[in-house]
Amino acid sequence: MKFLYFLLLTLLPVIGMSQEISFAHNLYNTYESYREPSLNCRRINHGNILPLIEKLRHNSKFVVHKLGESVEKRELFLIKLGIGKTKIFLWSQMHGDESTATMALFDIFNFFSANDFLNEIREKILRETTLYFLPMVNPDGAEVFQRRNILEIDLNRDASRLVTPEADILMNTFDSLNADFGFNLHDQNTRYSVGRNYKQATISFLAPAFNDKKEMNEKRGHATKLIGMMDKVLKEFIPGHVAKYSDDYEPRAFGDTFQKKGTSTILIESGGWKDDTEKQFIRKINFIGMLAAFLSIADKTYMEIPASNYESIPMNDEYLFDLLLKNVTVEEKGRSFPIDIAINNDEQKSDSEKGFTTLSTIEDIGDLSGFHGIEEMDCSGLTLKDGKVYPKKIETNNELAAIDFQKLIEDGVLFLPVEKEVLSYNGKSDSQKKFPIRLVEATDFHFQLKIGERPAFYLFKNDTPKFVVLNGTVIRLKR
């Protein structure tokens, strides 16, 4: 009898969650029918979401209310959905370059606008809960795709002083709603790992602390239980890629402040997923996770999840590089040294069609055996060799346009000297993206393997070049 009782206690959370998991699989399989097609890249701005919000005004399920304006007079909106007793408040993109969840929110709006085999679940969520959304808290930052607002203030460190109009609007909205649950939606660096692991932290959760002691009360406890439920659901699709964010108390942050005020607050950080630069797959995972959470709140199944589920989620850590070259042989002063080379890629603003270019730098050199690469290559038997500098200085853009870069690479040339005016015209940040080799000013340029340098070198096997490393990419040579 005791064994049966123990078995029942063990199975209760699984039984309670079966509907959420089934619902999540249905969402995963039918996601494209809800995905908002006009939002197809990370660099979205206020102008992209205005017509979508205007469309919601004409849908009887939604109530759209203008809350106020940003520093540069862009409108902030509150979108209401549902009639239930339990209130859920979600806000996104308080950092202007963190747009993954904003895209997912508009997918969620499309889900609730649909009419299909999931109607019963839709109606249950809207009957038991009232959903409030404040998408794009920082529209001025989104306009130039930067973290801070136009005053260079981090909105998520303005919860105490409320200097900015955007932070003031967010706080006033929160106080007026007195929500039961809050979802604080962010993006994090794609190089975060799940513990000391090679896996990227695709989604990181946190039930923020409400004091320095990181104490646990009933409201924070509800947040940890709901996160435990979401973790179980998302493991169905991204096993091993869910982490937990640090819970150090930050009184200037909105999540910590809202938790302190009595709203069960959940931080969701969207990290990285291999080959998902525009975060479209991670957007889908956000969509699934939030809707599964809504259903669990409506059913109160999250209450059945033990606190240990939250505690067992691995911590966010920093053990990843974008590219890790292991066991590269470097020759110096007649001696050979086996080393590892870590390379990271970072985006910089540019005038290109995408609005950014990717530049790589050497991040670390030496014994990196405790680290991993999102892209990783064992270079045992390969020796690093410098590329040559093109013997003639390029003086005009027409000359530059006529260069056969593939042939130069195959001939051992990785550095092309150009006049300062040509380099300035093409833009230092653009040039590495437009041209596959390095544009330099000096004809006597010499590459140095050092931290902070932009990587451009060959990997030889014996006397034959096998690979070239350029701008964070390893390219196998054809000949």
C-alpha cells in the first residue's frame, strides 16, 4: 500500500502535465500556421509592429490601449486578451536589440485569432486568465537596434528612479494591473553554455529574488514551479539546452522589483541555437513555452511540480566560443608549440543591406581544454602559416572591384593593401564582410597571432595549405 501511495505521488506531476506536453507538440507541428510572416528577422522596429497592432484593434478578441510615448515620441501599447480571474502580464524588448520574444508575442496573437482543432484550449486559457502584453518597451532602442534607450539608459536598471518615460510607463502599467504572474522577456549572449557544457543555453529561466538573502516566499515559489513545468515541456524539443540565470538580487531591475511587489515573475532569456542567427527557431520555442505556461496557469497544474525541478536546472555559464581550433601547431624561433585558438564573432552596425556586418577577433590562446566551440575543429597535424600581402597597393574602388579574391586566397594572399580613401569609402566594418580577405593600409603588413587580432591565416599539412581561417570561418581549400 505504501508503495502504491509513493508511486501515485511520483506520477502526479507527470499526469498533470500530460495536457501541456501534448499541447506543446501540437503547437510545434502546426507553428507555421501561426507564425507572423512580416516579422522574419531580429532587426525589427516600431514601424514593423504598428500595422500588426492596428490589425488587432479590428479583432473583437483584443483590446488595444495606448499607454504613452517614448523619448522620441513612439507609442507604447497594452494589448488585452481574455476575461479570466488570473492576470498575466508580459513585456518584451526593454532592451532594443532583444527582439526574439517580441516576434513570438505576435505569433501568440495569431494563435488566439485562429479557429482550429485547438479551440477548446484557447477558450480555456481565455476563460481562466486575462492576458496583458506590452510589446517593445524600448522602441527608440529598437529603431537603431541597440540595448539602451535613446538617452543611453538601460531601462532594466531604471525601476527605482523611473527617469525614463518608458520605465515610468512600464511601472505604472504594472501597478495598475496587479497581475498574478509576470513574464520578463529578454535575449542573452548566444555564447552562454548550459553549465560546463558544449551545449548552448537556448532558453534560460529565472524566478528573480526579492531581497539580498534570496529568500523564497509563496509568490516566488509559484514562479519556480511554473518554470519547472516549462522546463519539462521544452526538454521535449531542446533537451540539454535549458539553463537557469543567476538570481543575484538587483533592486534597480524590474523583474526583481515586481517579484518584491508580490507578482510571481518569470525571466525568460533567449540565447543561442546553432545556425539560427536570426533566432527564428528560438522564437518558436518561446511561442511554445509561453502558451504551455498559460495553459498550466489556467489549469493550475504548475502547483503539482516539486520545487526540486527548478533547483535541478543547470546554471548559465560561459564555456563557449563561436569557433575553437584545437591543437594547432604554431612555429616560433625554430620551435613548435601546440595551442588552442578561440575566435568569437560580433556584429557591428554598417550600411549593408542587413544593417550589420560580422567581425571576428581572437578571444583566447593556449590551453582551452575546459572550453568548447559552437563550431569546433581538431587541428592536430596542422600548422598555422601567415598569408602573403598583395604586392601592389589598390588605389581606386574600380581596381578593388576587379580583384579575383578566390584566386588570391589560392595563391596564398590574405592581405590586400589599399589607399586610405578606398578603405574609408568601403568602411572598415563593411570591408571584411564584402571582401573575403583583409583590407589593410600598409604594404608591409604582418599578421600577429595575438588576442584581439582579426584572424586571417592558413592551416598547412606538411607543405600543403589545407584550410584558410577568415573572419571566423574555416574554409577548406580546393587546391
